Amino acid sequence: MIVFDLQCSGAHVFEAWFASSTAYEEQRARGLLVCPVCGDAGIGKAVMAPNVGAKGNSRPAAAPDAPPTAPSAEPPSPAAIKAAMQAIAAMQAKMLEKSEWVGRTFADRARAMHVGDADHAPIHGQATRAEAEALVEEGVPVAPLLVPVVPPEALN
């Protein structure tokens, strides 16, 4: 696993984990990366400070007037991150069982539900960035899924 600090064109910085640098490049090229804050798809790598460990036989010198600091927590292990991602994917899959796949008609169906012209049963589907932005501007409560979903018609 590799972690990158990413930044959208709106200057929101967020962290994302990938199987490899190639996986990041492939997802970026396919337009699968979006800002979790604003939904912007203009994503690139942000400037990162490298996490280089100190030599095993050296201790960092504290600034003379610096107050003592609490020990930092260990970052989660790759196995813990993988388990958390699997738990998120499983919870999303469980929630989607109660939701109807509406495919590319998502924006129209969500808008109709919002104005009261359609049943308020849970739905999920696909929308373009422009459609999603228009829904948000109109006050339609929508949110992106955390884990990508394969459309039912694309399953073997």
C-alpha cells in the first residue's frame, strides 16, 4: 500500500491509499478520483513531507524552550487499513441491498423524489459531475458512495 496526499483544484488536501503508484495513475486517468470535500475531479498529488525515520542510534534534539510533547500514536498498519476498508465496503454493500439501482436515470429520479413527484424509496445510480453539482445547487440531498459500485448490467 502507498499513501499520497492529494489536492483538488479547490485547494482541499486529503489523503488516499493505493495499491501502487500505477494504481493511482490508472484511477486518476479514468477520472475515478474526486475530492471528498467538494466533489472536484481535478485531482493531483499535493506536496508531501517525506516520512523518513531517524537513525536507530540517534535521538532528535528538542528545541531549548520547547515544551515536552506527548508521544505520537503509531500509524495504522496496512492490515488495519485493509480491514477498515473491507468493513466500509461491507457496510455499503449491506445498505445498497435496501436501495434500488436506477443507473443513469439517477439525477432525474432524485430530482423527482425531491419535489414529491416520485416515491421516496432509497436509490443509487450514476450521475455526471455536472448533474451532481446541479442536484446539490437545487438542494437535493445526494452524496457520493465511498466505494465504487459495478453496475448490475456489467456483472458477469
